[in-house]
Amino acid sequence: MRKKLWLIVALILCAGAAFAQDEVSVAEVVELVMVDEEYTIRDALTMVWLFLGAALVFIMQAGFALVEAGLTRAKNAGNIIMKNLMDFCFGAVVYWALGWGFMYGADALGGLIGTSDFFKGPMGDPAFYRDWFFQVVFAATAATIVSGAMAERTQFKSYLIYTCFISAFIYPISGHWIWGGGWLANLGFHDFAGSTVVHSVGGWAALMGAAVLGPRIGKYVKGKDGGISVKAYPGHNIVFAALGVFLLWFGWYGFNGASTLDGASPDIARVCVTTTLAASTGAIGALLTSWIWFKKPDVSMTLNGALAGLVAITAPCGVVSPGASIAIGILGGVLVALSVEFIDKVLKIDDPVGASSVHLVCGIFGTLAVGIWGNVEGVAVGVLHGGGFRQLGVQALGVLAVGAWAAATSLILFLILKATTGLRVSHKEELIGLDLSEHKSEAYTGFQIFSNL
């Protein structure tokens, strides 16, 4: 092996002219030299790239924690940090024990579920360790989305039960349909990095959880005339929220880029370009919408716009052009601003950070965008590129099927928790703040920087 590596180096350094004359690339030489090796350079690049990508996605846990803490009140900041820490810790264990098998085990029941590889961990199988590590951070993302929608009034123990259930059961089973070779994959459904697999599943659970839980005290007040006024609860640290968005954006290069699953893939560059443009125009779209709607450019809405663009481009990032990614991003930014207002003011569902709007609404839009702007033969060709409506129809079917599964199972779960262990803290505990009532500590000990309301 060492001699072959020296040969590669020598060829690269000394034979440039020969390559140019004979039109032989360095990559071809490497391939010729390594062809009889069981573990190739491509394998090594893929191993490193997926571990780096997984580490970037793991950083998103910190991003979610900062966004949620920044957009909510100071008296609950410690509780939010605990949720975002422990949903990964519990989720990793149950995903290893059960979730991986349901998602990537042997296909059964016509592509509905995986049925093998539970409690998996064969010694000496680097491919499993690589793939599991990359996939567990996606499972954690789906689980932690819900935290923001249920912030400031959820019992900590009930949240832990929920996060185990979604990581072990809800997310992996619908994930099997798409990424595990299940029935939607066989129909040609395309979700490159998880607009539906991850974000819509987490978004549906967030919406169901917030609806079952009910609004924070004083959020919706009925007046003498029968009308309902909506009270805003400004976040206590917009700088935290902004830093969280930057961390999420940074982590998204692993989320989308490493989903090539090939460390030598030329698609990595395009994926990262479309991801960047969609995030940028998502922020622009939300900025302009909030400026028109509220007469001022709203900071939190603009931050959510960047996330909206990222969620929307996650499914189509590998099959669309830079121009299409700009359109997808700006429409995602407009959608998130409108849906935040609709869910809050019309549906009267209290989602403190707009998680349902960002991840559910824009996840659905991004999934459908594949059937509109997709332009890669053999993978996904959308309506605008002569592909007809078949791909769009398959994408819509996937949205409906996964939505029905995630909404129904999470709704049932939250209703059971509400009726048994309890889902919401008491009136008094909510007023005191979850830092003190749930953890007997404060994120800002000694500083009187918040009111009970």
C-alpha cells in the first residue's frame, strides 16, 4: 500500500506533461493504481467527508438551542438548553437500538418498514459506523424541531418521552419509505437531504404538540366584545437567535453537502451553491415581506427567512440550478412570514419560534419544488423543464403520506402523554419559569432581567 501511494505522488509530481499530451487525468491514474485495493481513495474520502458532514450537522443542535433560547423569555433559557442537549442524548441511544433498524433494516410489508439490524454494532464494520453516525444527527434534528414550538410550558419528563418516541419510531418508519428503499423511493420520490424526511416530520410533530399543549398564559385574550387580542412575547436575546441562525446555516453545508454520500462527488459544489443562494434569498424574501406587512424590517422574521430558504432547498438542492434556488429561497422567505402570521393570528396556535412555519410549511414547499424546478435526467425532471406532472404528483403523494403518518402518530402520542404523565406544567410553574420550576436553577442567576409574565 505504501509503495502505491509513493507511486501516485511520483506520477502526480513528475508526469504532468504526459497527462496533458495523452489526456490522462490524475484521478484516472489514481484509479488505475488503486483498482486492486479493497479500500480505495474514494472510500477514504467518503469516510472523512461523512464524518465531517455529521459533525457539521451536530453543531446545528447548538444553533437550534440558541434560536429557541433567544426568541423566548429569559426565565426558560436553562430549560431550553436542557431539552436541546437531552433530546440528542436520548435520541442517539434509541436510534441505535430501534430507529436504525426500522429505517434501514430489511424491507418488509411492501416497503413500509425495516425489520432487521436492531441493536446493531458488529465489530470491524466501518461502513455501519460511518453511516450510523451520519444518520443519527438527522434523527436528532427531526426531534429537536419540536422543542421550539412547545417552549415555555412543557413538562421536561414528557418532552423526553416524546423525543425517544420520535427518534425510535415516527421518524425512522417514514424515513424508510424514502431513504431506506421503501415504497416512496420505488415510485421515484426525491428528497435529497430531508425537506420531508426530516423537516416536515419535525414540523408536523411541532404543530400537533403546540396545538395539544395550548398557548402560553396570556397569549390570546378574549375582550368584552368577543374579539381575541394576540399578545406578542418578544424574545429576550435577539443576538443569541442570530448566532443560532448562523450556526444552523453553517451546519447546513454538512446537512445538504454531505448528503451526496460520496466524498469525491462533483455534486458537492452545486449543492453548496444552491444552499447558499436559497438561504440568502430566503432572508431577503422574509425581510421584504415583513417590511411591507409591519412597516419595518423585522429582525426575527428575517432570521426565520434564512432558515426557511435552507429548509426549502434541502430536497431539491441536488437537482436544481442556481437560478431556481434563488426562486425557491425567496418564495420560502415569503411563505414563512405569511404562515407565521396565519398560524398565530388565524389558527391561534402558539408557536414561540415559528418552528411549524419554517420546517413544516417550507419543508412541504421544498419537496414540491423538486417536481417544479427539478432538472436532472434520471433523477427528477420537473414541470418547468418538460418533465410533465408525474414527478410533481409523486412529490405531492409523499407529502400527504408522510404528513398523515407524522401528524397522526404525534397527535396520538401527545394526547396519551396529556392524559397520563401530563404534558403541561402548572399555571404557577409557568409563571415562575421552567428554569426554577423544572430544574431549580436559573440561566441568569442574580440578574432580575425578566418579569413573571
